[in-house]
Amino acid sequence: GEDVEQSLFLSVREGDSSVINCTYTDSSSTYLYWYKQEPGAGLQLLTYIFSNMDMKQDQRLTVLLNKKDKHLSLRIADTQTGDSAIYFCAESILGTALIFGKGTTLSVSS
Amino acid sequence: NAGVTQTPKFRILKIGQSMTLQCTQDMNHNYMYWYRQDPGMGLKLIYYSVGAGITDKGEVPNGYNVSRSTTEDFPLRLELAAPSQTSVYFCASTHRERNTEAFFGQGTRLTVV
């Protein structure tokens, strides 16, 4: 079965690192994604990782993938108030639609 | 490029009314999708299409219909609106071979009263 689980809320202080976690169930997933949704807006792709990779770094973002535990994380370094948003983890099997988690609301206080 | 364009942005329907949510993309993407997002929930797939003339049901298709007569357009039809269909609807598209990014429209906020 296909299921993606995330914690619902995370609160951090400006300048700290944020780590958002996700677990998925389908071991045949080929790509795993992190999307960001700001209030009243659509989803914006932040980053993605191919299933044969363990880590991907893109400026302040670091994605870690533990395929054995089916665990994906997104680390945001030096979190800013502009990072406050809902972050969605998603998985896809090649040729099918994305399966999304319920989203983690990140709140950044100054 | 405009990307994925959805219309309308907001709509209020009465129970039993019908409407069509429009979605068009100008990226020549083969795959198009309709999702609904309920408060505190992730996105649930309603219908998807892998190319013109081909559509298939997603996780929550009941109460909806779609068509894909062209590569660009993927309208979503609600025939008899119900309060349970109050939601935010997102259209998305991906390129067939490069399934690395889904491009999303800005969403349609629908309220059924």
C-alpha cells in the first residue's frame, strides 16, 4: 500500500536548523520530493532525491534518505521567518501520480 | 511560460449545482492530475491523465468527471455539488519521462453551501 506520514507541526527560532521528517511505505518509490506551500498558494517543489541516493544538498537544504527504514528528512539550515509554510513530503513510482503526506506546518519565530 | 493555469480561483456553489474547474498547461506535459486538499490533510488524487484521450481514477473520484481532449487542457466536472466537495482543488502536470517535478496551479477554492 501507499502511505506517507509526517508530523503535523514544528516550531523553531530564527537562525536555528529545522528538521522535518517523513516516512513512506512503498519500497518501489523512485523519487521522493519535498514541496513547500505558502498560505493561499499552490505547491512549489523545493527539492527531490532519487531513490538510489542517500543525501542531497542544495544551499540551505539537506535531504537525507534512509531506504532501509523508508525514512526521509529535510533539514533547513539557518531557518528564516520566510521559511514559515507547510512542507509536504511526496513519493512517486515512475509513471504514476505523486502520493502526498498531510504536511508539516513550520512556524519560525524571531 | 504561464505554467499551469486554473480558473476560477474562488467559487461558491449551492448543493446540486454543477460546475467545471478549468486547467490548462503550456509546457507540453503528457501527465496531468487533479488533487483536492482538505484542511489539515495532504493532497488526495481525484483523477489523472497520461495523455490526450486517456484518463483514469485516482483515490477519490466519486462525484467528479474529467476529460482530456487536448494535451493542454484537463477540466474537472462536478455534476451535483455536495458539501463534502468543499475543498481546495489543485491541478498539476508532469513531463512523461522526466518525472522529477510536478508543476501546480494556484488552486481553486470551492465552497458548497
